[in-house]
Amino acid sequence: MMHMDSPVHNPVHDHLMREIRDFAKELDRSRLRHRRQEMVLVSATIVLSSAVTLSGLIWTDKAIIGSVLGVFLSAVLAIERAFAFGERAIYSRILQAEAENLADDESLAPDQRLKKFADLRLRRAQAKVGEGVHAIESNENSK
């Protein structure tokens, strides 16, 4: 005989499980978006740094071309550093894995699962990404 509060037939529990799985999917989309943004910036850095070098070799008498390309290169590097897309992708992946583990952990009571999910969402909202991977690790260790 099944109990009424069994997780299998509890609509509140089912809703919470959908919320957790949706959160994990949202984190996956965020991770992929940040990876794409990082790859665009890295590609632009490679192209611009090569262009600066080549402009110096090709147009030795027109330093302005290399200077302008150097300004664009500096801007791309500043954007890459300021927004830390790579670190954001790593952090999203860490949280995604935790959300997936939370959804799969059958040993948790619904109130424990709800508390852990609330903590997970709070950690995402309070993320201090951009201060280096060490900030992510210290945030993980402070749980």
C-alpha cells in the first residue's frame, strides 16, 4: 500500500522536480551561451593579434593601420576580461550538475530537496563570477 505523501504521486513534489529539471536546462543554455561568447572573443583576439603583426610586415610605412587594429584588440581583450564568459560557463556547469544530482537523489525528503534547491538558486543569484576561478571555488567551499 502506498502512502499519500509518496513522491511518486505528490503533485507538489512533481512540480518541484519539474522546477529543478527546468533550472538545470536553463543552466545548460546559459553555459552554452557563455561558451559561444567566449569562443567569439577568443577568435577575435587571434584574428586581431595576427592582423596587427601582419599589418606591420605589409605596411611598414603606415603605422596607423596597426595602431587602429591594436585598439580593437585591446577592446576585445577588455571585454573578455570584464565579462569572464569562460568562468561563467564553468560556474553554470557546476550548478547544472548539482541541480541534476538534486533531481536524481531519491534519498532526500521533499523539504530537504526544497531547501537545497532554494540554496542552489540563491548561489546562482549571488555568484561573484569575474573575480577568477578561485572566487568560484571559495563560493563552492562556503556551502
